[in-house]
Amino acid sequence: MSRVTLSRYLIEQTRSHNTPADLRFLIEVVARACKAISHQVSKGALGGVLGSMETENVQGEVQKKLDVISNEILLEANEWGGHLAGMASEEMDNAYQIPGRYPKGAYLLVFDPLDGSSNIDVNVSVGTIFSVLRCPDRNGEEGDLGEEAFLQPGTQQVAAGYAIYGPQTMLLLTLGNGVKGFTLDRELGSFVMTHDSIKVPESTQEFAINMSNQRHWEAPVQRYVSELLAGEAGPLEKNYNMRWIASMVADVHRILTRGGVFMYPRDSREPEKPGKLRLMYEANPMSMIIEQAGGAATNGTQRILDIQPTSLHQRVAVFLGSKDEVERVTGYHQA
Ligand code: AHG
Ligand code: MN
Ligand code: MN
């Protein structure tokens, strides 16, 4: 049987699901940028790409060299093709304007260029997360694209995906009709479909949370995690295993592969912030993928994809993964 590359899958989608040609092109370009990032990441110390810059991003986090390199790769790959009206990224304070010399298109691209940066220097999986939205009609308005254009709930995403740079480089993609997984064939230079229908198992025996923050959690999370830890003797009547990679991409990838629940709750360390993870380029794309794979994603009280964003870098509490577990911990927030 001939192998289905990402390009071929996208062409088939244009035929069978009317995926517009410019969206197909956009995904092709993002995938090409992810290949370039994968290449940079894999150089490690040989390429002089490890370590930190002397700069901080808008969230006050020290930028790693690879955060900045990955951001630039994505901007440069996507700015000239005519498929985008603008971009936004974890690593940039404001919306990125398509330079005037290039044509503009119908879509907005939002990304976390390198997720899990704390893992780069220790050679553990990192990734790129992206979300595609339609640019609202600007009624002929010229001039810079403001942040408001991006502030659409996750239900409006037309595509979402991530690349994981691990033992294999993979691209997971949803166009709103299921989730496909592609593995980078480095000899061919193409992403080849290796997982044609990714589904999160409904129930699970594995959870992911940064336990070191336990003393800061709110009551519903304390209750749920204590039940998980109680195992067979507790109310859930089974033993759970725990994993925490500290790269959302890698934790979510594991959940898409063998089930589980991932949690980054709000906590009392910074009470004014509703969590650590960012809604627009972490929680929304991951929630679309998880839902498309049959799982669920909430912030404890609400479906993440229904949240109306109020700012580009807004944070959100995240509970996602196997349906039964997400429903249980979400229920505890209502109790
Ligand atoms: P980023 O590297 O893009 O800033 O994201 C890191 C995120 C996420 O990938 C991960 O789940 C979480 O931060 C880890 O947080 P802790 O360091 O608190 O474990
Ligand atoms: Mn991240
Ligand atoms: Mn990042």
C-alpha cells in the first residue's frame, strides 16, 4: 500500500471535506516550519542552540534560545504565502503584522513555538502547538490588525495541531473531523500518516499533575487527587499511575496514545491568575484535539472551547483527557 503523506491527506481533504486550498497551504507551511524546528532542536549543543537568552517574554519568563529560534522559523515560513492576515505567539507581546510587501489572507495563526522549554537543556521531548482561526471581516479597514481579531472562542478554530520533538518527530492534526497522526520520515523529508484515527480511551488509570504544587490547590482538586492516590481502597476502586513530563505536548501525546487525565489547576501561588497555561495557544488547540479524539477538556467549571477570550496571553486552568475523569473532577467543582 502506498504511504499517505501529509500533503496527500490534505489534498484528499480538499476533495472530500471542502478544505479550502489556502488552509491546506497554511498547514503545509506550518508542517515545513516544524521540520525546521525539529532539525534545530536535534542539533542540541552541537548547534549552539541550548541555553537561555538575556531576554524575557511578555509573561516575564526567561526566553530560551530555542524559543526565539522556533518563533522566528514560524514567522518567516508563514509571512509571505498570502494565506494569513496575522499571527500571534507566546513569545511576542502583540499581534504580528504581515509585512506590507506580502499579500494577506483569510486566516490567523496562533502558536506556542516551543512548548516545554524547561526540558530543552535536559534532552526531554518538547513541541510546537498551533491554532488556526478565521480573520473576522474588517469591513475594508486598513492598518494594523489588533488583538481583538484573535479573541475568538476555541469553538471557532478551523484547525489545530502540535508537533512533538521526541524520539520521533510527529505531527498531530485536526481539521475538525477527527485526529490524524503523522511521523516525520527523515529520509523522505515528509510527514507520513501513521495513526489514522486517534481516540482517547474513555476511562483510564493514569494521571498527570505537578504534585509539588499540592499545598496551593483548591478544594475540588485536593479531593480528586486524594481519591486518585487512595487507589483500590478509595472511592475510585482502582490504582492509578502518575506521570508528569512538564511539556504539555508530551503529556497530551501520552494521553492521546494510552489515555489519562492532565491537570494544571489554578492555585493560590498567584491568585490573580486563573492557571498557568495559556488559553489561545496551549489550552484551545489541545482541547480541540482532545475533543476530536473523543476526550473532554474543561477549566473545572466550563468547557474550555466555549470560553470567550479577553486577551491574547490570558491563562486558564486545564483539566483534559479521558472523559470519565474530566467529568468527575469537573463535577467536584460544582459540588
Ligand atoms: P512553555 O515552555 O511553553 O512555557 O510551557 C510550559 C508549560 C507546559 O508545557 C507544562 O505542562 C507546564 O508548563 C509545566 O509546568 P511546571 O514547570 O509547573 O511543571
Ligand atoms: Mn507552552
Ligand atoms: Mn513555549
